[in-house]
Amino acid sequence: MVEIEEYWMINNDFFDVKKEDSLIDLYKRIVLEMQDLGGCDILDYGCGAGLLEYHTRNIYKPNFYLHDINKQILKKAADFLGEYHKVYIYNPEEKRKFHGIIFCLVDVCIKNNQSLIDTYEEIFKLLKKGGKLCIGTTHPCFRDESFHGFETSFTRKEQRFEYFTESLPFKLYYGVDSRSIQFIDHHRSLSFTLNTLLKIGFTLYSIKEIKDTGVSIDSFHSQKSPFILFTLKK
């Protein structure tokens, strides 16, 4: 098992995720939701290694602003992506507001429910009026299923899947070989997420459930969804 930070910092081959991966489909769906905003300022809140920007580099080219709590990975992502995009490291002191904000696979990283609510409230303030927020995450209803490329501690029967236990920690194993990456994620129900966002003041624009696009789809769940995408407006 490879620690995720070590993998991202050392292994450039992590950028070469297989094209059929449903995670890449999620990335593409997110930028397609943003395309009607044109070449505007887009904030990737919790950008990590910049995988979304890299895998959609030929689809959409706005001004990408990158934000991540891990400053070392943030700088590496900005340096790497500069070859493909206009990228900037987000500076909160600039008081900039954005036409669009991407929040992809970040909600599950936040342990505390109140911290997640505070983050959504901060994002609401960072959005321009009429701006879009795209939230991509693993589908909360199917976290006890195996999919192409990843599975969870629920799938492996290491713990019970308690759907209505908000902020329930669980393990997500991304990759199926000896170089797989282990995350500690946190589960929230679909109703918790939607009700939280609506209470803050967002308007729900659309929900898209991403199909598993693995090459060996017969051995996985073709009628269940590994990822879900919420698009909201301010």
C-alpha cells in the first residue's frame, strides 16, 4: 500500500490514469458543466495534484485558480499544470470572487460535519452571483459496492455500512494492484449534503450519476453508480 502524499509527490505516472476510468468521466462531466461560463475564473477548491485539470486539458481552458491545504502538493500541481493551462495559486487576501468553483472528492476528506458546513458557507461567499458550484464525490448510496478501480472498507466487510451515520469514517482503496492508494474518507447521506447546501442558499441545478466505465464492466456493477455530481448555483 502506497501513502497518497508520497505517491503524488514522487510518481508522475499517477497522472496517466487509464482513459476508461469512471473517475476521468467525472472530471469531464464537471468541466462540461463549467463550459458555458467561458474563459472565466474557476477555483478548484481542494485541487490536490491537479488531476482534474490535467485529464481535461484538451476540453476546457479557463483561468484555473488552485487551492489546497497541502502547500507542497499545491505548488507541484501549479508547476506541472502550467504547461497546459493558465493556472494561479489562489490567494485569499486578494478577496477574489469566482464564476465557478470545483469541489471534487473533497467533502469526504473533511472529518467534522460542522467543518464541512463552514467550508460550504465559505464557498458560497467566494462565488459570484449566478456562479456555479460543481461537487463531485463517491456516490453515498453505493459506498458498499465494488467498482472498477476502487473499493471500500464496507465492500471488504471490514466494517458495517451505516448509511445514516453522518461523518462515518471508512477506508477507500483506489487502485487494484500493489501500488493502490488508501484514503480515510467520511460518509454523509445524500439528504445531509443536499439539505445543507440548500439551507446555505444554493439552488440545485442538476444531479448526474456517473456510470462505471471499467473495461471489465461485467465483473462490476454496471447498474450502480460510483460517483455523483451536483451542480448548484448562487
